[in-house]
Amino acid sequence: MKKKELYQHLIETAEKLKINVSEQNLRVTNVNAKSGLCQVKGEYVFIMDKHLTLSEKIELLSQCLQSQPLDTIYIIPAVREFILGSD
């Protein structure tokens, strides 16, 4: 599976878990901000630095998804294996 396709599947998986993935330019904040999961007004949002490489985005999002209840949703087996295999 291509990286771009994998990243899209990871975003779709997050959305199934009610986590909105938002790519933002974190450099304009003038603070040392990092990508990560947060809760805003009761909704979960994974804020992704849009300047990261595709590989870094995939790694960060898959690490986030590892701590979620993945058994409650259907995930393509190759994507599930990738999520559970990444550390």
C-alpha cells in the first residue's frame, strides 16, 4: 500500500473513532507546538503539523490510534496490522 493511501486510511480510521484530523501550520504560532491529540469543546482533534513529511504524519497518527478502542470499528486488515505494529 502506498504511503498516501495508508495515510488516508489512517485519517478515515480516526474519523470512525470520532477524532477529527486537522492539518495546521504550527510554525505561525511562535510557540514550540507539536502535533498531537487534544480535546476542544468536548470533541477530539488530532492537530497535525502540515510541514511534517508524509512518513512522520503516518507514524504520529498510527501511534495515536494505538491507544484507541480499535475493536469497536472495522479497519482494513493491512491498516490494522500497521497500526498495531508501529511503536
